[in-house]
Amino acid sequence: MAEDLVLDTAIRDWVLIPLSVVMVLIGILRYFVSKLMQSSQLPDPKIVKEGQVIVRARNLRAAANFIPPKSFRSRRVYFSNEENGLLFVPKGQAQNAQAQMFSDPNMAMDMMKKNLSMIIPQTLTFAWVNFFFSGFVAAKIPFPLTQRFRSMLQNGIDLSTVDVSYVSSRSWYFLNLFGLRGLFSLILGEENATDDTQRMMQMSGFGFDPSKSLGAEKDGLDIVQHEWALPKFEHRAEAVLKKLIK
Amino acid sequence: MVSKTEETQLNRLENQVDNGGGGAWEYLCLVRKLKVRRSEKVLKYGLSILNDPKKRSALGPEEWTLYEQVAIAAMDCQCLDVTKDCIKVLQKKFPESKRVGRLNGMLLEAKGSWAEAEKAYSSLLEDNSLDQVIHKRRVAMAKAQGNISEAIELLNKYLEIFMADHDAWRELAEIYVSLQMYKQAAFCYEELILSQPTVPLYHLAYADVLYTLGGLENLQIAKKYYASTIDLTGGKNTRALFGICLCTSAIAQVSKGRNKEDKESPELQSLAATALEKDYKQRAADKLSLLTSALRSLKI
């Protein structure tokens, strides 16, 4: 069970290297295709306005101590009062951010395009690897593994006595899939469409949820205690002038 | 706003280019980055680069940005033929571009054909109603035509959507001050102080507006903001020093008879006066006598 299999160097020349090269080329192709298909998305006015409201509310919270108490209070009411405060979001609207994402046709189209550009090349390459490069041992993993990994890594190999470290080319494909991300960010710059794993993680937790951040800002604003910093400045100005006159 | 280091760098580059030392392209890039308005120099040096085919091809894709920059500078200096040529080149290269459409609108504005410019801008806004620059150009047009109330209306509508744009708040504050609507101007300056609390300019302007509004409470608040300006500028701002003196005497006048409010900073006025005298002695010694007589009349 622990004998060393000697693998033909031809495997390295004709399997491992071509597979990597093909994956790199497909990645570059996908990048350019995604650039071509990128539709300029018009920003939604509501979302822009909400973004700006949040910036303004944040400024108010940060610099509240620089304006007179009356102005601060009137602004706070403007932002968080129950009827038409800017930050106030009634309960019902808060949940449908996700539903909105799906019903908005442009966004749905964009998501579909991104998904397609990710899924189709992956499927095709996987099928190609399976068709051409199955049924033989492709490489040896340098560290020992347990028997559990056999079904995952040794798919085309129908011998049950071969050491689990000897894997088929399918596992080389998966290795490349996740590993070439670093190479792509070197060649193509930071923003490339091959960040599949990142996108998969993003899909599970939906990105920009404006109503939640509005609610968070409103809570933050309600908490702020206004302590007018200006009287302190008078003393500081005195000190500055005294120093200046000396 | 341009910081001091950036300003010195810009002036140094300008001197270098003026005296024939080369570096025109860096100068133009810096002007573009800082959004400073030095249209004559930009026009002169930009044209010298553009008219020289060797230098022009050395720019590569940046050539088109330079065309845009020179076109805008030419409009500022009223050299409309240069503008037309630049726009023609840009239009040939980018036929359907919104940026070129905007330049066309600005050219119509520069020529004075307001109605056509308005039409051009509205059609551009139809395509993209969230283009900040075009909104601002419409405000500028209304202001240039003398239609201040429409400028205010447009600016308010713009700020309803883009309420974090502090340049717009500043413009609105200045328009209000020019119309003597001081309460609204005070609101705008408060917004500016909120977004950039360490810029002394806004404190000073706010204090000026409050002092003009008058009333005991406003005068006290104004005094505090003059003090904060002094603090932020290290005592070098003459206007703030004058403001302190005037405020204190105005407060004393208004609260004559009522019990004086607990003086938080009793020496501030005398300190400010001394600082002013010292400053005048250094910089404008012949006006010192005017200053001392004015200060004496304040300290009633």
C-alpha cells in the first residue's frame, strides 16, 4: 500500500501544464468578455439620495459639538422624526430590500449575466477535463491524506488500493480553479471577473441594504448628547492670543 | 479646498514653466487634480503642447483629457475659436459622448445663447438625471443670467438629492448672503461647519452672518465662533480679531442695564486689541493711528 508509484513524466507535459495553461487562458477570455458585456448601470436616484443622507447624518453626528444646540436639535428632529424624518423607515419597508433586488429587472439581468459568465466556462472546462483526462493517476499530493478523500480526489481511478495521495486530474482542475485567483490579480489588475469564490460568498449575504444603514444612523443620532464645544474655544483663543502677544 | 503644501507646489511649478523650465504637463495635471482656475496659463501651455504633434503623440490617451481641459480654459478666456476646434476634434473621436455634449452646452453658454444651452442640458439630463456637473451648470447659467431666485430654486432641488456636496452648500450660502437672507445663510454655513469642522473659513463666515443678524444671543454665539477662528488660525486672522472687538462692544451695548453675563473670557477683547496693534505695527505702521482711535471708540 505504501509503494511509490512512478509516474510518467509525459503526464506532467501533457496533462498538468496544458490544463493550467488552458485555465489561465479561459480566465483571461472571461475577463475580456465580461468587460465587453458590462452594461453601464444607471444609478438609482433613490439609492443615491439615501447614500447622501447617510453621509450628511454621519457628519451631523461627528461634528455635532461644533454647532449651537438649537440648530443641532432642529436637525436631529429633521432626520429622525416619526412622520417624515429622512432616516425614519417604517417597519414594513425594511424587509423588502431583497425582494426589490429581484424584482428590479436591470439588476436581475446583471446578476444573471454575471452568474452565467461564471457557470458556463466552469461547466465546460469541467466536462472537458472529465472527458479527456480521466481514468489515470495524474499527480501525487506531497502530504498523506485519510481514506475519506478517496471519493473526492480519485474519481476516475477505479482501483481501491492506490494510496489516496495519488489523485486524478479532476483534483488538479479544482486546485487550479481556486489557486489561480492570485495569478489573475497579478496579470489583470485588482478588478477581475474571475473572483468566483468571492462572488459566491457575496450571493449568500446581500450587499447594500439601505434601510438597515438608515436605521443604524437614526439610532446613532438619537444617542448623541450635544455638548457645545464652542465655549471652550474662547478660552483657547485667549491662550493663543496671549502666546502671540508675548 | 487646496492645502498650503499643494498651493506652494503649484506656484513653484508655475514659476518653473513661466521661466521656460519645462514641466508644463505636470503643471497641467496638477491644475486638473486640484481643480484650480488658472485658465490663461492652462490655455497658453496646453495649446503649446497640443500644437506640437510630437509632444501631442507623446501624451497617448491623455491627449483627449488635455483637449477637454484646454477647451474649458479657452471658454473661460473667451477664445471661442480655440474652443470650437478642440470640441470638433473631441467630437470626431468620441461621437456619442456625454462629456462632449456637456462641452457643447458650455460653449453655447459661453456664447450667451441661454435658451439653446438650456435645451442641450435638459436633453443630457434626460439620459442621466443624476449627473451632478450638469445640474451645477444649470445653476451657474441661472446665476449668470441674473435670475437669482431660479438659481436658488435649482440649487435647493439639487441639494435635496445630493445633500453631502459641500461646494453646493457654500455656493448657496454666498447667494443667500448676497440677497441678505441671513438666516438661511446661517443654516448653510452650519452645514459646512458640520461637514468640515476644522476649516476656519466657515467659522469666520458663520460668525459674520450671526453678527450681522444681531440680537444678544446671536452676538454671543458669533463671539464664540470668532474665538474658534482665532484658535484654528493661530491668531493670524485679522478679521476674526476685529470681530472679537466689535462683538464684545456690541454685546456690552445691548446688555447695557441688564446684569452683565458672567464673563467667560474677560480679557479676550483686550488681548485681541493688543494683537491687532502688534499686527498693524508690523505690516501697516502708517495706519496704526487709525486703528488705535477706532479701538478706543469701541471700548465704551
